[in-house]
Amino acid sequence: MRRFSICGAFSKVTPPVLELSEVGFHWPGRTRFALSLSNFTVDKGETVLLLGESGSGKSTLLSLICGTILPHKGTVRVAGTDITMLSGGARDRFRAEQIGVIFQQFNLLPFGTVADNILLPLRFAPDRRKRAGDAKAAAAALCEQLGLPADVFAAKANALSVGQQQRVAVARALIGRPPLIIADEPTSALDANSQIAFLDLLFQQASANDTSLLMVSHDPRLAERFDRVVRMEDIAQITRAAA
Amino acid sequence: MILRLAIASLFARALTVGMTILAIALSVALYLGVEKVRTGAKSSFADTISGTDLIVGARSGSVQLLLYSVFRIGNATNNVTWQSYQDIAARSDVEWIVPISLGDSHRQFRVMGTTQDFFEHYKFRQGRSLGLAQGVIMDDLFDTVIGADVATTLGYNVDDPIVVAHGLASFTEHKDQPFRVSGILAKTGTPVDRTVIVSLEAIEAIHVDWQSGAQIPGQSTPADVIRMMELTPKAVTAALVGVDSPLQTFALQRAINEYPEEPLLAILPGVALQELWGIVGIAETALLAVSAMVVVTALIGMMATIFSSLNERRREMAIFRAMGAKPMTILSLLVLEAMLMAAIGAVLGLAFLYVGLMIAQPVLDSAFGLWLPIDAPTMREAIVILAVIGAGAIVSLFPALRAYRMSLADGMMVKT
């Protein structure tokens, strides 16, 4: 009985934002690359650094979490929903609703304005749009918090510096407060000083929005700022046919 | 928002997109231009003769009668006797009748004998009358009025003497009776431009010393003797007839066709013109088909540019995907872009057409007598534009489907 009550107590804790279990995936076709992963979770509000060299399967793992590719076995739970059970269209919508994505670089549509870029995910996520309230005002507020000058809002994205573009990407990931932000080496295009400033802003905004952050990098120097550091080789097994 | 981004994306690739649009615009302008010339030529053709209710000639085919009486192409197989002509002229339902006598030529131009009524009753292009550019209508036996092309080709002015040859492409000339140019007609765009008009009596006069198509040896009647002679023709080639009321046209046509004394044929010019157009109109249709192929080529060019842009736009598609766009959204984005390009191209093509028309209209009218009206775009043009947009959408499906498959396979991580 007591054990059950303990379990009950645990279940009151918010479920993890991200939970992968017994996942197996291999790319179709000639590349004999396969990934298997027994268990990986990210809790609500947690910041996790996923360390891995290039070719360690990081990108594949991120695609699995985002639901642009489907595992051949296992479950991928994002905010409590097993996205492997969703249809393709529903997964796309789900991604738009629940996950903010920041790439290494070239995050923005160069021909769109900053405002267009920040508001783009809301176009595919009606619930997130509702959460954002007045979307334009929310976007402007995010820009201000991220230290972007007010006049960039209407500027074309390709007129911005790389550092500014990455901050716009953060604003886009944060708008409408998705529970999870995935960042794929967002600092690799920045110089050392900008990296620190960028991470400060990212952490500050993630905690202000109570958003979990999963960041992928090959750079272990970033480790100390995160709640938890996970090495790719510790959680996932990669097999590839000898070339 | 997606539409705005699509437009912004097109602007970002302004040069290639602009070239593609220009190609589509030019091809659409060409197609619509050919279509315009085709309908213009058709109506110009149909406008060769108007206001005439019936054309009467010896019995043959209706197209043949039309060809020789109006277009001066080919020859009459037989004539209408003066007696029959007068019988018809005397009918109460005939408002007016103009005789036409053909068979002689001046250089490469046909000579037509007729009466002064011809200038009053021959109408073209919806009721326009012949006008004189210079001089006056003939009033002497040896006066002629020449068409605009005759004057420009041969360099004739008013009061120049001309000699009429007997028969067509003939070397025997009626040298005894030189004519004088009394007037030059304004350009009409009809076969009248290439005609030398003399009085009906003049045709008789130049044949006074001729028998069975050959000059009587040694005989040469002086002009002033001829003036004294009785010059009533024995026959005419054809006659243009106007009736009092359009309702009587068919009754008169039947009466002439059943004329007991002589086998005659009366035709409705409009019907015969349509019949003739059915024969010559095939070339126009072929031209139209060729210009339609040019439009197709321009659209395939657009498909090629979309295909070649796909690789450099992988990043853009990955961003769309990461933000939650379905592969279907990416497909429709590309189709939308193509439709925008096709639409802009087609509308621009229409604009080119109107600019071209405004420049070419007076030139075409004076040089070829081809009148192209500048009207508001019709249903037909709207259909062409819609068809181009639709075809653009269909053509763009091929690269769009490729992008669809690429965005499924790439996911959102593009290895750059």
C-alpha cells in the first residue's frame, strides 16, 4: 500500500516534457545507418545539453523528436502525447504547437520580414497562436527582451547580422510558449563573446517562459550552464555498415 | 501570410522570376496577337463587301462567282446578257443594281467596267463608302478611276495616260484608245485597291475594232468616231444588287436562280464569304496552333526554372517544415508561386498586346487594309489567361511533387 502511495505521489509530479523509450530507427535505402535508444527524458523546465560528435546521430534524434521521421519501434512522447501514434499531418501540427526549433544558422526565411519569421510557426499552430494572445505584440515584446532594436521588426531577415538572426530565431522558438525548445548547435555560427551573450538570453528566456531546453552541441565547454549533460554515446547506439 | 511570403520569395529571386514572367508574357502576347489578327483578318475579309444584298452572275459556283466578281480572282465562265441584266433591273423589288464588266487588264491589275452607281453603292467595312484621295470620278468615256495600290505600284498621278490590255496577262494592248486617270481612290483594304475602274461604255469602246478576241487587221477607228457610236454593252460579267427590303432578298434570289431565259446565279455575299473563309481559314488555325505551342514552351521554361531552384531552396523548405508546415503546404506553396508567375505573365502579355495594338493599328490599316479594333478584353481573352494560369499550375506540379518528396525525406535537418 505504501509503495502505491509513493507511486501516487510521484504521479502528481508533472510528466516529463520529452520521453523516448525503446526507440529503433534506420534510414531507408542504401545508407545502412541505424539508431537505437532505450530511454531518454527531459523534465519540465529542465535544460539539457546533448553532447555528441558529428555523425553521432544527433540530427536523426532531433528529427525523431520533432516527428519529421518516424521510429520503426518504440515511443516518442512529447508533452505527454505519443507522437508515433499521430498521422503525418497531425504530427506536423503537433510540432508547431509544442516545439520551438532553433537551427545552427540560416534559421530565417531571408525574403520574409523579422515579424513574418517570428509569427511563422503560429500560422500552423492555432492553439499556440491563442496562447500568444496578441501575436504581434508578443513578438515585439520578445524582440525587446532579446535586445533587438525596435526597427528590425519590419526589416528583411537577410538584412540582419548573424547574431541578430539567431536572436530572432530564439524569439520565434519562444513565441506562444511551447513546452519544449530544441536547439541544434545554435551558437556554432557565433564568435565566443556572442556565444555567451546568446546563451545568457536563451537561458533567461527559457526559464522566464518555463520552457524546457534541449540543446545539441559538440562543445563540452558549454556544459556547466545546463541542469544536466547527456552524452550521445551514453543514451544511443549507432550502427552503420562499413563503407 | 503564406501568400505574402510566396510573393516575397518571388521578389527575392527577381531576376530569374522576371525572365520567366517575361517569357510567359511575350508568348501570351504573341498568342493573343495572332488571335487578334486572325479575327481581324476574318472580319476584314467579311467586310470586303457590305451593303450589297445579292451578287448576280452566270451560273457557276457561289465561291467562284464571289472570287471573280469581288476579289477579281479567276475568270467568269460566262456572261450575263444585257437583256437579262435589264430584266432584273426593272423588277420592282430591286432598289439598285450595279453592273460589273471584267476581262481586261492594265499591267498586273484588272480593269473593271461599271457605272457611276458603283461608287455610290459599293460599301465595305460596315457600310463605308469609297472615297477619292485625288481627282474626281470619271465622267468622260476615256476616263478611269484607279485603286490606291494601282497608283502607288505604278506611280500614277491624276491626268496620267494609261493603256488597257485586252484579256489578262496579255501583250496585245488597246493602244488606240489611251485612257486618262481622272481620280485615285483612297485605300480600302479591299480588292478595289487593285482595280482600274472605267465606265461600262469604255469597255465596249476599246473593243470596237476587235472581233473574237483579235484585232481586225488594218482597222483602227479614231476616238472621236467611237464617241459617236452606240456603246451599249451586249453583256456584263456580274451585277451587284440591292433590294428595297431585306425580306425580299430570298424571293429575289429564287427568282433570279429560276430565271427562264438564261441560267443565272444569285448569291448572298455574306454566305459566300463564310464559305470562302472556310477554305482559307485553315492557315490561320495553323498559325494559332503554333503560337499556342509557344505558350506551352514558355510554361515548360518556367517548370525548368522551378526545378533548378529546388536545390537552393531546400533550406527554406526545411524551415517551413520545422515550423510545422505539412509537405502538402510546401507543394501548394510551389504551385501557388507558379500560378502567380503565370498570372502576372498572362496579364502582362495582355498589356503588351494592347500596347502593340496601339502602335500597329494605324500601320496595319494603311499598309494592309487590316483593321484591328482595340476593344476591352473579351471572354475569350479571359479564358486564355485562365488557361495559362491553370496550365502553369499543372506544369508546376512536377517540381512541386519532387519538393514534396524531398521535404518528406529530408525532414527538417538539411545537411548543408
